[in-house]
Amino acid sequence: MDIDVRELTTYHISDDGKSVVLNLVDEAGRLTSLSFKIAELGNLVMTLPSLIEAALRRQFRDTSLRYAYPIGSWSIEEASDPTSLIVTLRTKDGFGVSFSMARGKAEELGYSMSKGGTSPSAIVAH
């Protein structure tokens, strides 16, 4: 069953926090919803950025394209593991993503950013 989404409308988090319902309107104007357990919603969130990039690259036949969000703020905090930090990047409208980062990688990132270039390390997908 394919659902052509016209608009995402609202969402609901279950009382126990174990699932999320996304409410939407399809192309025919019908209200419908998608229900996710948290683990599956996490899988979806991790998949969407690469799907968007792949679609843009195919649409415009340009492998250099990225779907990028302007950073509004960031925070760096201690993780429960003393060898890691939690780096959170946010847009002005509140979208945010947190990453766990080994302190050595954080130093490499800081150095690379201070030099205005990219790190020579290879990109590894997880």
C-alpha cells in the first residue's frame, strides 16, 4: 500500500514513550497516520538524510549536492563515558541532532574547522 503524503499535520507520543504516531493528509485529502516504535523511528531518522541526498543527486545528476541545514547553535557536553563528548547541532527553528564523539575525534574536528578545510580521514558509514 503506497501513501502519497501531501502534508504532515501533527504527532503524538504514547504515554509510555515507547511509540510515536505521525498524522498526515494523503494526496486524496484523507487523514491517515503512521505508527512507529521508537527503535524503528530511530532507524527511519538515520536513513532519511542519505535518502534525501541520493534523491537530489539523481534529480540534478550532481554527486556533489548535499541537503544542508544552517546551524543556529551548538553545544558540547560531557558524556557518561569519560572518553567521549556529546556534540549537539541545532537549527534556528529547533531541529537538532546529537552525536557521541571520542575526544580525539573532537580535537581533529576542531583543528580541521580552525584551518577551514576538511579532515584527511576517510568517511566511514556506520
